[in-house]
Amino acid sequence: MRANTWAGRNKVEVRDVPDPRILNRRDAIVRITSTAICGSDLHLVDGYVPTMQDGDVMGHEFMGEVVEVGPGVDPDRLRVGDRVVVPFPIACGACGACAAELYSCCENTNPNAGIAEKMFGHPVAGIFGYSHLTGGFAGGQAQYARVPFADVGPLKIESDLADEQVLFLSDILPTGYMGAEMCDIQPSDVVAVWGAGPVGQFAMDSARILGAAKVIAIDKEPYRLQMAERAGHIPVNFEEVDVRSRLLELTGGRGPDKCIDAVGLEATHGSAHIATYDRVKQAVRAESDRPHVLRQAIMSCRSGGVVSVIGVYGGLVDKFPAGAWMNRSLTLRTGQCHVQRYMKPLLGRIERGEIDPTRIITHRLPLDEAERGFELFKNKQDHCEKVVLKP
Amino acid sequence: MELTATTTIRKPAPEVYAFWRDLENLPTFMAHLEEVRTTGDRTSHWVANAPFGKDVQWDAEILDEAPGEKIRWRSTGDADVPNAGTVRFMPAPDGVSTEVHVVLLYDIPGGPVGKAVAKYFGEEPHQQLDDDLRRLKQVLETGEVVRSDGAPWGKRARKEFPQRPAQPLSDAEFAKGAEA
Ligand SMILES: NC(=O)c1ccc[n+]([C@@H]2O[C@H](COP(=O)([O-])OP(=O)(O)OC[C@H]3O[C@@H](n4cnc5c(N)ncnc54)[C@H](O)[C@@H]3O)[C@@H](O)[C@H]2O)c1
Ligand SMILES: [Zn+2]
Ligand SMILES: [Zn+2]
């Protein structure tokens, strides 16, 4: 089959690779009908997540048709012919983490748990196409994928909703939603979202749905800010204005009640010398992540507020404003999305027309043009916001 | 050498105990074991995997057991690698899970067998037992050892990096199996 693979830093390559096969009894093979490129894929391509290897099949946002099931798959839950959206964290459904609905922390699905434990203190779940640290599972930017625990995670789509309306249930819609949910939003809340990428856009929409009074979008790409503005959010361009002053202005000096970091470890900074400091440290591996947004969110948030982090961090950060966090009673909440928790309720919201996930799609390309898709998305060319690939 | 490890399994203690007490189950999750055969009520014959030392076999006996709580065993006769172990099962505070606490003792000899065993355990010997218990948990909670494209061989997964890429196996590679 054809599959988009990691080919070293800053390089992806669509290659011919073997078709997947059943390796565990509860696996299914899915023929992929739609798949997408995510901001998390950029962290892999840019070389910020260790343990990627040449030839790793990328992609963790995919859906399609079940073409084969292992002998252990419960036929009441999944059969050949079913149309499914596959959540990006692989979850067993039986461990303590799964019982607590902490699916992205599943204790059983990462065969490389020992490595993850060394880096993170405790292991994390397996994730499709997302390095060997999260298990070494081939991803979904391909014609077919093997899906472990196929009778646990995948969501059956029984209505005639188009792929594009449900594809993002695999990751970014639940992720944005979880970002907002972690904010415990009250009707009087002003919510500021850093990053107007796909995840940020869905975090903004979710904050609105959950009842926020006002939602602010912070980014530097005018077209992304315009997209947020069209959806009813207030744009702030961090290259044009001082973010802190603007946020104070927009909140009568209080600061946003809730702040969402939807940028993560590759944040850029309006202030050149701070950016240089973190870039240099990152380059010499003294610091693995660039935490501008995390710092700014903590400093901006009103006392007693919540800083919700859905942008990905991989390792260590420097100059974490622990004093602001502690002395001003801030709550920090975060996580890789527990996608399985949100798929059904969000499908309901899509069916009822409360959310339109298609509003962020700017590019549709054949899988064979994945490399171009990555270029467009990474370099923000051609007003690219979200690329859907068709195998 | 003494190794200790512990894990929590979301199954009641009698079930976890029963699985372990059927010693023939041990090779499904313990990487260094090829086979365990029950030879009597309390006696058994153990065969190690090649990386642990070729043709290393021994007899063992259960010294002490308390159903649902504890099993203690040791090798008998002149084993190449005299060893002993204890496993305790304790109800976890959540009321549904079982804490498994394992202690293994190896009397590592000199010579080629000792070298093979030392090499098998490597620089972080406890890591092997940690991984064994992770697989025990997988087997009891999900039914089998979880495989990925990067680590497709279940308990024979070699933990060293780099692994094979996260890419499906070719028919030839699959046929060759773990020794490829
Ligand atoms: N928690 C999860 O489960 C989960 C799931 C999916 C994605 N993610 C993460 O979410 C983040 C966003 O993903 P995406 O697909 O939207 O990526 P993206 O790269 O398209 O979006 C990131 C946006 O942040 C903007 N940005 C950069 N520096 C900024 C700054 N200092 N202030 C404000 N904005 C800044 C960029 O211009 C860009 O528009 C990534 O880190 C991704 O890995 C997390
Ligand atoms: Zn994603
Ligand atoms: Zn689990």
C-alpha cells in the first residue's frame, strides 16, 4: 500500500510499504477513506519528539471502513463493513486509567512503556503514527491501518454524514473541546485561546458552546485570525500588539478568566531576545520545548483562573513562572486528549448542527501529495489551515 | 542478585493468584522463560529462553503458598542458576484491583552461563522484571501481550532502540519471526 512516512528531520515521503496485518486478536484492519495532517505531526517532522525512525508511517487522524477483524473482536461492537472514526490514543478499555476515562494514559497499549516511563515518570498510551515512545504503531496517513482494541475505541458512523463532518472526531475536535472543558467555563468568563490553528479554532468554538461570554483568539497569521473572527471570536495578533496589554484592555484589567494554550512546544515569540534564548537552549538540548505561550498564559490569566494546556510539550522547559502560578492561585490542567470520552457526545453536537467541523478545512489532497500538504500546513502557505488527505 | 517489582492489576486477587499458581502460564509474560512444566503438586520443571543462557533448565518446588495471597518457590537440585522467588497478592485500595509484589533472587554463577545471564539482565536488571509484570497486566486485563509494528514480537520484543520502523511487516519478515 501507499503510506506517508517519516524520512528524517524535515522530510516526509510517500512510499510503498507492506499492507498491515492482524497482530493481536482484537485488531481490525481499516481501509482509510479520509485522513488528516495535524500540528502534532509537525512536532515529529521538525524533530522535537524523540524516537522517530526512518520509515515510520505517520498520521493519527483517520477514518474508514473495517475490512478485516481479528478473532477476538466482539461482533456486537464491530464488524467488517462498519464505517468508523478511529481515536488517536489506543486504549484497552480494561485498565485503571481506562476505567477512569483517562484513555490517553491507558496502561496496556504501549509496548514501549519502559521508555515512556523513563521520560515521563509513568508510561502513556500507544498512539498511532506518533513515535516509538508511544508504542511504535504505524499511523493512518496510508491506505490501510491496523487498529488494536478495535472494539473499544473506534466510533461507528451509522448516519450518512460525510467523512469531512466526522473525521475530526479522531482528534482535534475532542482535543479543542477538552481544552475548553478543562476550563470549567462560567457564563461570565472571558476565555483566551493561544493558537488559531485547527485545535485552537475548535477550542474557541467549544468555549463558546460551553457558555463563555467572550472568546479571544491569539495568533500571528492574519488569515487564521480572520477565520477565528468569522466564527465570532476576537482576534489578537501577537506580532502587532503587546498581548498582555491587549488582554487587559479586553477584560477591563482583570485578565482572561480562562486561558488555553493550543500552541505547544514550538511557539514563536514576538520578542526577539526571548525567542533567541529559548531557541538556543532548545538547539543545544538544554531545553527541549519553547514555552512562550505557557509562560504568557500564566502571566496573563486572572488570579484564581485556569490555564488549560492542550498544545503538546515533550520534555523540559525553562523559566516556568512558578511564582505567578502559585501566588495567584492558578489552576493548571492538561493532557493528551481522552478522545474516546468525547466522540459520542460530539457526534451528537455535529448531528444537531451545533458544531461545523468542516469550517477549518482549506485543502483536500490525494495521499500521494502528502509531502506538499506538510509544506503548505507547516509554512502557512496558501492560507492553509487544515489538510485532508484522500488515500 | 535480588530483583523486586510491583504492579496493580484490575482483577480480583483470587483470579491473579490462580493465573500465577498455574506456573505453566509464567512463560506467557516472563521474557526469560521458554517453558514451565508442572511435574507434581508443588514441583515443576523450568526451561529458560536462549538469551538467558542456552539449555538452562532447572527443577523448582513451591515452599509455601496461601491461596489468593502468596506463593514462594525456589529451584532445587544443582540448578545452573540457583534461584528463588516470592509473589504476594494484595487487594488495592480501590476495592477492585490487586497489587502484585514480586521478589526474585538469582545466584549468578561464573562461566559462560553466568555471563549470558548477566548480559540478559544488562545494566538495568530490574527493567526486565518490570516489563514482565507489564505483560502480566496486559494478559490478565486484555487477554494477551500487546504488539505494535515497532515491537511486533510480544514478549520477545527487544527493548533496545532503534526498533524496526513503525511500518507493517512484509510477509517474509513476518514468516521469519522474532529471530529475524
Ligand atoms: N492535547 C492533545 O491531545 C492534542 C491533540 C492534537 C494536537 N495537539 C497539539 O495542539 C497544538 C496545536 O495543533 P494545531 O494542529 O492547531 O497546530 P498548528 O501548528 O496549525 O497551530 C499552531 C498555531 O499556533 C500559532 N502560534 C505560534 N506561536 C504562537 C504564540 N506565541 N502565540 C499564539 N499563537 C502562536 C501558530 O501561528 C499556529 O497558527 C500542537 O502543539 C499539537 O501538537 C494536542
Ligand atoms: Zn492530531
Ligand atoms: Zn487501558
